[in-house]
Amino acid sequence: MDTQIYAAILGALIAFGLVLIRDWIGKVFERKKKHYDALVRLESQLQDQGGVIHDNIYQLSPFIDALERGALYWSD
């Protein structure tokens, strides 16, 4: 009778341990997916900002030339 009780307790402890391990592994993979998604969003935002910076640099040279020629008025 005692061995059956010990076996039942041991079985319950093993099952509980496996549930905890499964939950921990699930959280690790969920966090990995969230980090990957955040990196993808960040890459997209940086690509957009890089495009804006490129456009500004492209438009800056004619603007500086116009300032040097005195075609534009610039004040503080």
C-alpha cells in the first residue's frame, strides 16, 4: 500500500515538473518570436527613415547652391 502512495506522489510530481518545463519552453519561444517581430518592425522603420534621409540629402545640394547664389533669404 505504501509503495502505491509513493508511486502516485512521484508520478504527480513528475507530471507537475513536466508541465512547468513545458510552460517555461513555451515562454522562451514566445519571447523569441516577440523579439523577432520587434526587430522586423524596427528594420522597417529604419528603412523608412533612411529613405527620408536620402531624400533630404538629395534635395540639400540644390538648396545650398541657391543659398550661396543669394536666391533664398536665410535668417536666424
